[in-house]
Amino acid sequence: MSDKTFYNNYLAGSKLVSRMSRLARTEIYELFLREMSPSPQCSILDIGVSVTEQDRLEENILEQLYPHLSRITMLGIHEGAFLEQIFPGTKYVQHMPGSTFPFADDHFDICYCNAVVEHVGEEQYQREFVREVLRISRKVFLTTPNRGYPIDFHKMLPFLHWLPMDWYRNIISWGGDTFYSKKENLNLLYKKDLVRLFEGQGIPFRILSYNWFGLPAYLIAVAKKQ
């Protein structure tokens, strides 16, 4: 059993973690509504929907809560057409990792991207990812776990992720991790790192935060074209 499978099946499946995750995702969704103010006619792209955890209540929160499912397109790197049956009215599009998104410029009114950018590779790939998100959407709501938070939500361990990322990967690899220990699968961001990804893109943006226990646990980039 892989480390990721262990996390998904046991730790993330525990009642406490599941409830906390559900609460966080719901409150971030509510912040999305306040910041983006989507009308019923707005087209929304949800990047990075889950295709393996569809039975967990905290997954794919946008599709669970948003009332206008026919306006949502889901984008992922795995086969996920079955999600169209789980969330009737939605459309699922599969694309190859690292490739250009299969949409024209400003195709969507809003892009919702929750905790994906830390999984697309190192900084140059993260910057390309952000550039693509901005290209295809008029407004962007992008979140990522804050590396400055005392707990790493991927491993549910305190402080270890404050070490240089190469050290962090080596340590969790020694502990048996075969997924997050690879640099193409996890690169956590501080606020300054997220700012750097959006700087120079030519689009106004702000960095917000979602707090847990008084500290910023998630960073949220909000970008809106003029």
C-alpha cells in the first residue's frame, strides 16, 4: 500500500480530519462566492477535481454546493467522465499534465482552482500553470496550503515542511512515502512564492488567507481582468 493510499484510506478518512476538511472547503467555497459573485449565467471551470475520492463528503465541494451545475466544467488529468453522472449537468474534460489547457482565451468567466498548483511541479511549471489559468479565465480564485502554517496538510506532520524541500522529500521518502517525496508531485508555497507566480502576468491580483486557529492555513489568490 502506497503512502498516499494509506493517507486517503485511513488518516484522511478519519472522522475528525474529514470534518475539519469539510469545514475548511465549505468556508473557502463561501469566500469564493463573496469574491467572485457568480451570476447564474457565469461559466465556471473547476481545475483539479477529484476522481478517486468521490465518496468522501469533503471532495469536489463546488459541485456539491453550487446550485447551477450546468455552468460548471470540470478539468482533470485522469479519466473522470463518471463525474457527469454524479453531478448531473456538469461537463468533464481530461487533459495531459503540463499541456496547454484545451480552451480559448477568456473562455470561462471564472476559474476555481483549489489546492492544485502545489502539485504541478517546481516553480517554472507552477508559473506556466498560473499563466494558463489566467489565459482562459476572466476571473481566477486559486488556493494552496500555506507552507508557513505549522502543519503540513499532506502528511499531517508539524514543522517538517519548514525544512528545505529537498530535505523534506528525503525524510518522508525514508519514511516510506513514494508520492509526495517526488518533486513533481509536491512543492509547497509560502505567500512570497505565490505572489511571485502571479507577478508579471499583467493582471491585477490580491492574496487572501483562510485562517485556522488564528493562523493563515490556506493562501488564496484572487485575480480579475480589467
